[in-house]
Amino acid sequence: MRKYTANFFLIITILVLSACSTTEDTITVIQDAPRAVAVQDTVADSEEFFQLNIGVLDPITSFDPLYAENLSSQRVISLIYETLYSLNDEGDAVPSIATSVEISENGLEYLFTIDRNVFFQESQIFTAGLGRRIHAQDIKWAFERSARSGLPPHAAELLMGITGFENYYLEQREVFDQEARVLEEVIGIRVIDSNRILFVLNERDPDFLKKLASPFLSIYPSEAFAQSRDGLRNRAVGTGAYKLDRIEDDGRIVLIRDNSENRVNRADPPAINRIDVTPFSSESDLFQEFTNGNIDWIPEIGPEIMGQVLDNEYNILPSYDENYEIIRHPADRVTAFYLHEPSITPKKWLISRLALLTEEDFMIPGTITLQNQEFPISENAEPQEQYFVAYTENLQARALLSEMNGLVFQPSSSLVFFDIRIPTRRTSIYSLSSDSYHENSIILPADYWLKLDSEIISLFHRNVDGIQNSTTPWDLQINNITVIDE
């Protein structure tokens, strides 16, 4: 294969410029001359090529880390982007983009040193398409962006302990007239120089470093938002081991290993050269593609596949044991169900029926927690013909709601999905989802009446070697994986 060398002799400068995007955001552009790199082929002539095909059940609709609201999206995000800190196999926080941290004696100041050998991936958002060196300002910009109006709150909720962040967040989201805003930045996030950034906390937080490992707090360049209103929605620019190559018409996402000199010089690359991530709308379709050999690995199986391949003790059935393997991860998908109090639909009959449920009534795999002990029972309440639930793509939620339809509503009524994802005036029930890691800091509202904790179990072919137990629900731990031709 031919290789081409780009001969650039650049004077390295760092300019902090302000520019206006096509949106109302102010964009801080860090112009740091990119390293002149050789454009490398996806795999060297002497290297064996490995491709891994992953099947997932959640839709992946955006490559913006702030919108990675389901676990499948977070799994893809974690391959493309990096965070200041990450979590090791024991769940301890270890440096990632940061090389070290100095914590003050009072535990309120965290001074991070950034690895200036970290480069953003090559992209057309940069001059000449070459990735640029990371700057401490990138971290400040990404974290402050999470507070802005119109964006999901999950990343911001992890940062509320930083001095001035809550005030900045509230002003961004509640003072709609931009001219009336007085806060230009978060005072507790201070860029010291190009490779050092200081965080000042309101009070001690022993989990602060672990919070920084969340995929919601991935680091990305502001230039992505200077060129397009969509920002990172349909493209991805991170510092991770893999970069987005393309999105196929069927929704399949093709990632290729970043073989640029910028990445190779940081660490030993993973063995997998290409990863195809295919979202499926049904478990039966996914399992069929898996059994046909078109999918190598399902990082998280849903209730239908669990019932197909596992016994009641979560052991793989003998009929599948010869060809497939499973790994049980010490992490859960958490799904909580709520009554929509503002609903105009009468709820007396519904609440009376829900009051009779017990944990033993449900057959779905997982741990059921009910908080229906105080529900009043109305003997003469009449059912509505239909009760509506806010739409969700979470298969655990859908499976439980389907089971509940038979337990509670039939034959007197029926439970019907609305076609929008937020509760309306006619919605009686809605669900919210999280995972056992984020539940420690981004807590689901406690007024749920039912909660399902579903164990995360991976299913893969025996020719996939190196899949490991993961303490974090989104971490695919690609570095040790190889695929052996059968």
C-alpha cells in the first residue's frame, strides 16, 4: 500500500480567539498548529486485520457526549472521546487526558496537569484537516457548555459542586434575555496555562475524580460548533483510540482505529482495526444476526435474549454453551416508573390496581422495587378504556410495561404508548432510565412507584477473545480484544 507524507513546517502558536457560530453560542477557538503527520493506512502491511461487529439495542442518534443519554450511545462515545480521568478495573479513578492532579489540603482545589501529547482526531473542522493539540481551555469550554440552555442536564449535574457552576447554570437556563445575563464564566474553573486547569469546589467531594470519568464529561473541540448548527450530532471529533469513519444507511456506525502519529505515540494501539456498531429495533432481529455470525458481541442483552439463552440463575443454557459465552458485569441498568400527577386522566382505578402488585408478580429478569404500599384502593372506581404511557426505547422498560399490561390493565383496559417521549396531560405513566454508576451522582427522582434494576450481561461468540468484566456500564475495554477467524 502506498503512503503519503504531508510536509508541513509550522510555527507553533497558541491563539485564543472568539468567534460567533451559526447558533447563539460564543465559540472559543484554540488554534494550536497541528503536528505534521504521515497519513497512514488503516492497517500496516505486516499487521493482521481485526474487525469486531457489535450489536446494540438502544438507538444512537447523536455523537455529542451531552446527548449520550442511553448506554449504547455512551459505549460508542467512550471509544471516540476521552475524559480527564477514567475508571480502572477496580472502579478507581486514574488519569486519562490528565497526567496528574494536585489536591489542596482542604480538599477544595484540584489542579490538573493535562497531557499535551493528546491531539484531537483529524477532521475538516481544523485547518488542513489535521488534528490539533489539546489545550486546557478545551476542558473549560466543554464543561461550561454543559450548563447552557437547551442541553440535557446530566453533565451539568455532575459539576454542580464547582464554585459558581450552579449560578452560571441557573442564569443560562432561566434568564432568557442574553443581554440581561451577568455571568461570563464559571469562576471555579480556571485555566492556569495551556496544560493546567484548576477546579475549586464548594465543599469536599470524595467522588469528584470519579465523576470526571463519566462519558457525559468527554472532551471535544469548540471548532465543531463554529461551522455547523448540528455541532457533533452527525460527526465526532475526540481524542480516543477510534474515530468515526461513516454512518451507513441502515444506521450501522463504522469506527476505525486512529493510526495517526498523534495517537500511536501515546500508547500501544488496540488490536481491533475496525468496529461496526449496529443498532437493532428488536431483540429477535439482533439475536438472529448474532446466531448467523454477523454480530460478534452484544455488550448488553435484553430480557428476550436473556430468556432465550439463560436459566433462572443467569447461567448460559447447555444448548448454547458450546458456541457462546457470557460475562456478568457488576453494573445495572436502572429503570424507574412514575405516575404523572398533572395528568387529566382519572387515576383512582389505576392506583387501586397498582396497589395490589407485589414483586413476585413480575417475571422479567432483574430486581423489582415497589413503593405502592400507601396507594389507596377505591372499590367503585371505573377504568378508562386506555391509559397512556410516554414512549421509551428502553427495552427493559417496554418489556416490563407489556407485562404490566397483562397484570394490571387487561381485560378491563389497556396500556398504550404515546408517540412522544415526554409525559403530556393525558399521560398516566412515564419512565426514566439511568445506570448503577451514575445513580450515585445523577439520582433518579425518589418518588417512583416501581423500579427495575437489570443486570448487564454480555453475550459473545467464543472466537472473540479478551472481553473482560467491566465495573462501568459503558466501558467496552476494547484494548485486550481480538477476533479469531473460525
